[in-house]
Amino acid sequence: MAIRRASTLLFDGSEWNFATLSRAYDAIEAIAIGEMGLDIYPNQIEIISSEQMLDAYSSVGMPLMYQHWSFGKRFVFESQLYQKGYRGLAYELVINSNPCITYLMEENTMPMQALVTAHAAFGHNHFFKNNYLFRQWTDAGAILGYMDFAKKYIAKCEERHGLSAVEEILDSAHALMDHGVFHYRRPPRLSSEKETARARERLEYEEQTYSDLWRTLPTASGTSGIEEAEREASERKKALNLPEENLLYFLEKHSLILEPWQREILRIVRVIAQYFYPQSQTKVMNEGCATFVHYSIINRLFDQGRVSEGAMLELLASHANVVFQPGFDDSRFSGINPYALGFAMMQDIERICTMPTQEDRDWFPTISGNGDPLGTLIGAWENHRDESFILQYLSPALIRKFRLFRLSDRATNKFCEVTSIHNEQGYAAVRAGLARNYDPVANRPDIQVVDVDLLGDRQLRLKHVIKNGILLEESNRDATLAHISRLWGYEVSLAGIDASTSKVLFECSSTGAGS
């Protein structure tokens, strides 16, 4: 057995200084990049106090953020829980930016500083830089500059227009933040030259195919007015690119009462909402990636004799707390722990790639026994979100380990029914059901702008496509509708349409200040 000499250790005890942090960072970097092949943004490590960490919590984790009363309210709430011992603080906070900013708590022990450096500065950093959702929807190199602009712009608006006026717009924009993102990429808009060319082509085609004989055909009585109204509505929707899922975008572009500075504030909130859009879809993968990376690195450091047994015990105890999954009958149970599921899936993929069973070969023929677990994981981290990752990589062995099964719980039935158990069909059904829980399309309310007559009554018409009979909570629905009406300035109506039958289940409206 190799004897670890104190001279080879990166640190000794719980105390740390910047020289110790630097030495540990270099050793972690050598493993993460040199051995694991991670691809990261340049790192910027910041040491902050517990109060600064609470402040970061309250302002959605951004180092630069405009002022709003909701951030102060959350700060007081989190601070009281922390001071009373009801809640601990995160050991770190990481920003998806270039350079990647990692905040470490000054109260952390040195072993914890090493763990969270590996977790955040390399695990999360790699995921931010390489996952397709972050590459598609975020600009890590520009976000800090944009947030600096947003903070200064809103401060100037407060000086010029007053705190209450700015706060009113921010209140409504924040209420609609979840409905202020684009969920799918759109084709680029045509240039004015291409639009003109397309209009000319349509006109030439109509001239070539026109016959004066059509003019002599009789018109059915009473249908011309209906057809004309339908044609106008169709042209109106086409001109406004309806239906529109991004409510903040539509209000920013088409509201008849907002001033330019108010539109810019809507845009700021919309850009921030879009920046966080990938994070809500990759919680399991992102945390699983970071946890797998820190676990691999600290074990490698221990094997190299760079970490003592005492420090390793502290690191493993913290790791075990992070990936702990309470049982369903445990008072601490609040659902599936994303750290636990993510880390277990990463380790399971590693096992399948190196020591597969016959069951693994049947379920995962393309990766079983390929001998390249890191390459397989890096490819998965790059090309999936939670829903598709679970649907493709959750194994029967892990389903058994987590004791997962599927229930059917219908409102019309008196009892729950176990519909999927641990057999071949059951494994596929459990995996599909769990993946659906992480599908944002299946779980977010589908509300869209479907029509508005800008030259007529100016009523904004929204549609909620109701799935599985799940209606919006009335008080929240009406309050949110009032915020939309405030930004639109005229009446706003919302119709709930059943997705399977197209039946109208409810209709409601709110009157704006401009009507």
C-alpha cells in the first residue's frame, strides 16, 4: 500500500488561503482537462461572504441586476431562514458567462473549496459551454455586458420617470416572465427586398391565371360578408405572425400604449427569461454532470496522494448528502432529487460502457461495452436535455435501484392503479412516464395570442390549450390577465380550449386602462 506523505498533499486541514486555492485549482484542472477531456470557458473565481451569497440568491444569481422590490423581499425571507438554522446556503454559485464566474463561500473549509471548484468551475462550466440548448439560446460572452446595460438603463428610467412608473412595468413583466420566452427557433425574417420580390411574384401569378369569366359566377347570398371577414382575419393574423407564444415579445412589439422606454424594459425582462430557459430543461443533466465530475476528480486526487484520508471523509460525506434520495414516506421527500438521479445515471452509463450485463446489451446495444465512458458521457452532455436524456439512457437496473413504478391516478377512479411494473414493457413505460415529467411542453400552460384587431375594438384574444383537463388556478389566472391588460391598454380575453375535443371550457376577460 502506498503511503501518502504530507509533502504531496494539496492542503492539510480545513484552513485555506489563496495560495492553497491556486494549488488545488491547478491540480483539479490537470485532471479535468488533461485526463477527462473537458472543454471549459476561462474561469474566474470569486470569494464571497454568506450575506453576499444571500444577495446573489435574491437577484436570480446574476452579479449585475437591476433593483426590484421582489429581490429585497426574497433576501429577507432567505436571510431569516438561514439565521434561524432552517436552511443552509449553497457552497457555491456559478454563472453561465465567458469567463465563467464561480462564487465560493469564504466560510467553506479547504476540502469543500476543492470540491465545489471541481463541481462548478469545471463540471457546470463544461456543461454550459457544450450543451446544445445553452449554445442555441444563450450568449455567454455577452450576458454580463447586457446585464450591466440593463441595470444602468432601468436606473436612468427611475430617475426620469419615477420609481412607481418603472416598478409598475417591472411588476407586470415579471408576472409574465414564464411566458416571455421562445421555445422553438424561428426562420429568419425576409429582408425588404425579398418581401418585395415575393409580392411581385404573387401579383404576376395572379395576372397569369386570372380569367374574367369568374366574375360572371353568382355569389351565394349572405356568404360574402362572412368570407370577407375571414379573409381579413387571416391576413391580420399573418401580418402579426399569429399565433404567438411569447407574450412579452408580442406586447413589446405591438402594444398601442407603451412608450419606447417601457418597451425596452419588457425586452430586458424577456432577454433574461430567455437566458434562463435552458437551465429549467437541464437540471438533472447539469447537476448530474457536475456531481460526476467532482466525484471523479476528488477520487483521482486521493489516488494520486494529493488528498488526505481525513479530507476525503469530509468530501464523501458532503457528496453523500448532495445525492441523498429520501423515500416517498420520508418527511423530507419532495420529489426526485435531480442530483441523485443525474449522478446515478452518469455512473450507470459508465458501468454500461465498461461492465455491461446481457440486459444492458439488449437495451443499449450502441454503447454497451464500448470502453469509452467519458466519450459517451461527453456526447450525451452535449446533445440532450433532461427529457430526451432520461428517455434514452435510463436503464432497467436504475429503475430497480430507485424502485420506480408507474401509477394511474384518474379523478373519476376511487383508487390509484399500478399500470407499469418491473418487466420489459413496464421498464419502457416507466422511463417514458418519468421523461415526460421533465418535458417543458407537457408541463407548462400553453397560452398564445391568437387574434387582435388593431383597427377595430383592439381586443387582445388569448387561447389556453388545456391538456389532461388541468385548468389554470382562477385567482392567479385573473391577476396575470390584469397584468397583460395593463401592458396592452385595452380589453384582453382568454378562452380555455380542450386539446382533445376543441370544446371551450371557460372564457374570461380583463379591461385595460386604455379602453
